[in-house]
Amino acid sequence: MTQHLDQQTVVSQGLKKVWNVSEFAKRYRLDQREENRLLKLLGPFASEHELLMNATRTPNFR
């Protein structure tokens, strides 16, 4: 099924940014364990919002 998209609608709503989960993990300095968890949960690609809501980082105490 195809759907016609009006250009004005797309511009006003904006597009969702889709990330490669491995690139996201490198950028946000997530460890390998967390990267693997996100890959199992979301697959190889996910929206920025999904990744930010599901990612957890271990705190680095001094």
C-alpha cells in the first residue's frame, strides 16, 4: 500500500531521526553490555527517542 505525503505536512511535522544502535552506543559512551541489550530490544536501527528512553549508563564514581 502506498500513501501520498504532502510536502507541507512533512516539513511542519519533521522527520524522526533514525540511528544505527552501534553508532548511538559509541556516541553516548555506552558499554558493550548495554549496546547488546539495546540491539536485542530494538534491533539494528531505532529512532532517537526510543534509544534515549531505553539507554542506561552506569555512573562513574570518583
